[in-house]
Amino acid sequence: MPNAIYNDLKDASIYITGGGSGIGAALTEGFVAQGARVAFIGRSDATTFCDELEKKYGNRPLFLQGDITDTTALKVSIDKAAKVHGPITTLINNAANDKRHSAEEVTTEFWDWMIEVNLKAYFFTCQAILPHMRNAGFGSIINFSSISYMMGNAGYPIYTACNSAINGLSRSLAREFGPYKIRVNALAPGWVLTQKQKDLWVTEEGLTAHVARQCLKDTLDPEDIVGGCLFLASQSSKMMTGQAMVIDGGVVVTG
């Protein structure tokens, strides 16, 4: 976990999608370690994970079981989180699915599902969080994208289309929400070696080739993404909005 302490995150109300596994679990732990009051939504039972964090930090996150593609349930979970922890001041749209697919095999049903998971849920989470942040007088929204679309990778065209769209969505919402002191930024990780990635996609040849593209020759772990999120959530970045932060070891060089 990052060594930096952000005093303004102590007791802050945080809501994370997909906060029980992969990068999301690292984010949940990172904010719990700061003393924040974290709520997260996920499909799989995360009771054991919450037990472990409570034992380690004395600060139990609130697990809300649900599917982000169910917009009504998603909004209910946000309201519940705010009721338990107070007005939500940080939203992290982390949940996504990079299921591999070729253009030829895509059906209309698969298209709709990928858009629901990787873009639609992002928009409606931002919409639902707006009144909570407006009531608080400020807020930070962090929308996860990916460097995949910047690289022009083949093998998941709907996923990369959503990654690119998330940048556009974040910039437009930054403009729309700005008068309420709500900041909206995108965060694009590189190839983070979550357990899912290791189980499904990582090969020795593919990983070696990817690391060779990086300026920094270490692989990325979920914990490597936490520091950037803490910074974007904190008032340390209070004048940063409409931007895309990249944490990828230096594969894509922006500017």
C-alpha cells in the first residue's frame, strides 16, 4: 500500500464499483487504510474480504452485493452507502470486463452487454452520485479507462471503444459538474497483473513483449494503481479535472 497519508480522506465517504477483487480490492484496501468509510458493489460475496480488512485496519468496508448492469439496483446501493457513511465525496468507477472477442463473432446481445458493463454503468453511476456530491459541496469522480485503446490493440474492439468513450464522458461531465466543485478524471492503467489476467490472458511470451514496451521494466500489480486514485480523490488534486492519468510503466507517453 502507498506510504502517503491524505488527511482529508479520513472518514470520507467513498463508493467503488467492483471493489471486492482485482484492482478494485486493492483500491478498497487503500482507502480503508487511509481511514475512509468505503462502500463497494460487487456480484460475488465479499464478506471474508471485509472481515480481513476489519481485522487488519479496524475499519470495515460496506459490501453491497449487486450487478452494475442493473441500473435500479446500482442507484439503490449508492443511496444505501450514503445513508450509512454520509454524502459520497469520491466515486471510483472501476468495474469493467475485457472479455476477448473478434469483430466477426459479435452479436447484438454481446454488444449490448459489453456496453452495459463498460460504459452505461459508468454514466448512470455518475448521474446517481451527483446529488450526493452536490449536497456535500464537492466531490471527485474517477472513471477507469485503459491504455488498450491508445495502443490500438486488437482482440476486444467493444472494450477499447468504451475505454475511449470514458475519456469523452469524463471530460464532458467535468465541464457539467464543475460548477458544483465536482471533479471528474479518467485513470488509464496499463496491463495490471490481477489474478483474472493471470488465469485467462497472461502468457510468458505476451508479457515479455509488453514489458519490453514499457519504460520501466517491472510488471504492474493492483497496488500500483492505488496511489494515483488516492491523489485524485484527495483535495491535493483539487484543481485537476477533465484529465486522463496514465499508470502503465511508460508504454504510452502522453502530452
